[in-house]
Amino acid sequence: MSGRRLFRREALRGIAASGLTAIGVSSSSVAAQTDSRSKPVIVDDFEDGDLNEYQFDRGRSGAEIASRPVFRGSNALAIRGTDAELTSTSGLKPYPKAGDTFACWIRASGGADTLQFSYGVQSPGDRYYVKLNYPNQAVQLYRIQNAGSPTRFGAANQGFTLAQDRWYGIVITWHRDGRQIVRLFDAQGNKLTQFAGRDNTWKRGGIGYDAYLASGGSAYFDYVTIITPPDDGNGTGGMLRKDTGHRNSGNGNG
């Protein structure tokens, strides 16, 4: 079975297993919505070649648009040589909000320690983020508020391995009632883990990325998309899919 079909199948299976079908919407009708009309909505794929929509809290000197490796298309965000923290609250459209399912693809190389994808960003000190913790082989969900100590409200650290030089898809279903379901996929479309948490602090906001490189290495981020139609408030209508033009299977520098 092709990676694209497997990715689609696993996405639908994950939706059903997680109870994400809206009241009154059967699994078959969810599947019916996952046709060619339900294409991902791009939040940022870095194809514009710049980072003008982002503000840096640190690490601007190490961030650039790179052509290799990429998950899809021609460009990705690369962070090399320094820790970096950047967020965007304006200039991109649309931003994920409660009611959406959305995704970001992440890759560590050369010993990069911790990579994070932020959403619901109000400011650098007020946001949610999903952390890929490579030393501890864990995926963790946090809230940071008023620039205080982060609060963890979900995690998984068993049954999967985080490896360098591999693309991983962080897929988040952010329900309006505050439930936040995090899934991790590999580049072939296999679901590696899933967990959930609940927090009602924010309902919308910007996005961002953090890279903590420790012994060096590089971090890459690509293809941030909303994978439910914008008018679907239940987070059940879209699908994960590798569209035509996907490059790099996660092996090497594609």
C-alpha cells in the first residue's frame, strides 16, 4: 500500500478511535468528506522564501529558508548553530483555532535536542506548544502563560522512537471544549503515538517554532497546514494527506 493511502487510512482510523466524530456525524460521512475537496489549507510552507511574518525572541542569526531537506515543496525553515524561538501572530492566513485539526512537520539533525511547535500564540510567553524531546524519547504538550513556568498537560513516551534525520508530523485536534488530541506520524504515514490533554485558556492565536540544539545540529520545520475545512467546527472533516509534490521520504537529505 502506498504511503499516501496508508496516511489517509491511518488518519481516518485515528479520528474514529479518538471519538472525534461529531454528534450526528457517522464515520461514513466523515469518510465522505475526505475527498479531493478537503485539501489541506496551508498556514505556512515557506515557499515565499522569507520569514517576514515572524518575530524572534532569540536566534534570528541561525534561522533561514533552506531548500534541503524539505518535507514538501521547495523550501523549509532551517535553524542552525544557535537556539531559536520565533512566533507569528499576523501576516499568515488562516491561523489554527479551536475546532481545527492541523499539522506541522519537524526534523532534527546532527544531535538537535528539543524541537517545539507552538499554537494559540498570544505572545512568546503565552501559548501552547508540543515538544519533541529527543533525549527522553517523548512527545509532550505544554501551556506557558505570563512567561511563567510551563505546565505540562499531556505526554507520551512509550512505544515509539524519535530518530535524527527523520521527518515527523505533529497533528493536533483542538476541540472547542478545550480537549487537545496530539498524534505523531512518520513520513510514511504510520501513526506512532497519540495522547490527549485539556486546557481552556485560549481558543485561537498564532503559531511558532522553538529549536534547542544542545550539542549542535540543526532543526527543520515545514508544511504547516489546517487539515479540516475552515467551516468545520468539529475537527472531523479533513484528512491527513501527502499531496503531489511531496519530497523526501525521511531518509537522507531529499
